[in-house]
Amino acid sequence: MVVISVRSLSKTCVQTVWKLGQLLLFIIIVPPLINYASLKREAPLLAQHGLPYDIGYGQKLFLRCRGQGAPTVILDAPTGMNSDVWIPLQEKLKAKTTVCIYDRTGLGMSDSPPSKTVKEQSDEKDAKISKHRGMDHTVEKMSEDLNRLVTATSQQPKPFILVGSDLGAIVARFYTQMYEFDVSHLFLIDPLVETLFDNQQWKDYWYDRIIPRLHAMQLSAAIGVNRMLVLTHMIDIPLTLRTSNEIEDDNININHRQKHLLCNAAHISSAIREHFHMNETFSQMKLAWRMKTFPSNVSVTIINRRQYDKSLPNDLNKIWDDSQEYLRTQLFRNQAQHRIVDTTDKYFVFHKPDLLETLIKDVINKWREQKGLA
């Protein structure tokens, strides 16, 4: 009887371990597979509001342009974000002129940087250019990608009014330094300034707080956890439209696309790389500013929120404010217009596009009057 009981107990233990092993295997393998299959199925449907443009080097960038006429307004997103943040403003401006939004490399609906093997297979001309394009996910390369996107492949009407937020503002400045005759005006919205990391406290916050959070989010996306959190409404979506009739275009699925990107480890990886290479981006911006005087034909408007981030300690907000003052008083020598918008919302360009609409339309009208096109 004892022997039978021991054998029965052993068999039960083995069966329990086997079932637990099956359950663990299910948890480890199935969610990532479901997530991967879902991403593949969703991507073509969620990219129908724009088009992929081949910029060479075996890479395509996503671009959506609406409206017609010059000047062309080009909207560039904050660090690690895709072009969805600009869609409400694009919809408001498209009756006035040509307005373009795009996704930087690896973000949103744009391709990730090609592998070395793919680069080596590019034609000889592209291969030669590629050697001088700079490091992936830095401002030098972003600016060249943008130039090829809007001039060589899609050929938008010049001049350009560049509207950049955060990292997008650095791209706008660097682009203007390199291609000054393409640009008539800059709007720099809560711009990153290249001296920001001169302060170790801010640099530590960037690399020790922001990037580890992104790494955790990337891992969670890769193993399928983010999709479960999205489906159960346990994770916040950064950008959501409150009502569907806020946007006229039926192909725009901002809410669904933002959920898709939260589950996309490749998108989050590119966001991490933009953050990680920020020190190199700042170095490139400093060098460009030293080597070449900012073009006198380009006017500039700097737009700041009333407070950069109310969730940050006062000392970090103070460092940010000092960087903005340095940009206005030292780099632009008080020649840039300065506007303060009455909000602390970090996504105000999405939630409150009216705060920018009038300012941009005024610049468009002024340019057309000067050209006799009003």
C-alpha cells in the first residue's frame, strides 16, 4: 500500500510539473507569436494615410502631405515619437498650403536603418554618399534623410517652413544650417538645446531615468505583454482622439496606430537609439553652429510651454529654462521671436493645435505678401 501510494504521488508530481511546464511554455512562446502576427497584419492597414518613399540606401521613409501650394510646412516630431502627434495641426493647415508630416528612420511606419549587407548592395552612388551620412539616429543623418525625402523623392514646393518639437527642433536647425536656401522660417517648439548635457544632472536624468524606462517598455513589447496590457486597458496610450470626427480622413487610425506602436519593439528600439545618441547629436549641432553662421534669410520663432514638465523636480525645470534662455539670448542673440503658450501639456501640439495654427498661418501670409502672391 505504501509503495502504491508513493508511486501514485510521484506520478501526480510528474503530471503537475509537466502541466506547469506546458503552461510556462505557453506563456513564453504564444504571446510573442501572437504579437508578431498581429503587428504584421496591422502594419499595412495602419499606413494607408500616407506613402513610403525610397530615399536610397535600401530604405523607405513614411510621408504624408496634404494641401497644395508654397511654402511647404514640414512638421517634425519630438524624440522617439511618430508623426501622429502632428495630424490634428496638419488637418487645420491643409486648406492653406502644402503640409507634410513624416516618420524619422525606424519610427512609426518608416523602415529601420538598413543592415550593412543591404547598404553594400546599394548602387555605387548611394554607397559613396552613405559613407559620409553620419551615424544612424543622429541629427546629421536625420537632416540628410529629410532632405532626400522632401526634395529628391517627393519634391515638395519650396521654400520650407520647418516646425520642430523637441528633437524635431534640432533637426530643423541643422537642416537649415546645411540647406539654407530651402528654408524661409523655423518654429522651434520646446527645443532641445545642445548645451543641455553640459549639466550632469540633466544628462543623468536622460540616461539613468528615461532610457531604462524605454528599455523596459521594449522588453515588454517584445514578449507580448504590452499587447495584453493594451487589450485590457491597463496601459495609457500617449495620443488618443476623443471623437472620430476630429479628423476628416477615414484612413487615419491614430488610436489604433498608437496601440500598435506600443506593441512594436522595433519602433521602441529606434526611440531608444534617438535618446541614446543624443550626446552625439548635440556634438554635431555644436560643430555645425561653429562652422557656419546661421542664415540671415531665415526667421525664427521659439515657442515654450509655461512649464516644461510639472512632473520633474524644480531644479531640472530650471536647467531646462536656462537652456531655452541660452538659445534665445546667446545662439540667436535675441533675434528670434519668443512666444509662451499657456499650457503645461507635453502633447499640446496634438491636443491644442489651435495654439500653433494662427502663428504658422501668419508666417505663410507674410511670405506670400513679400512674393506678391497674397
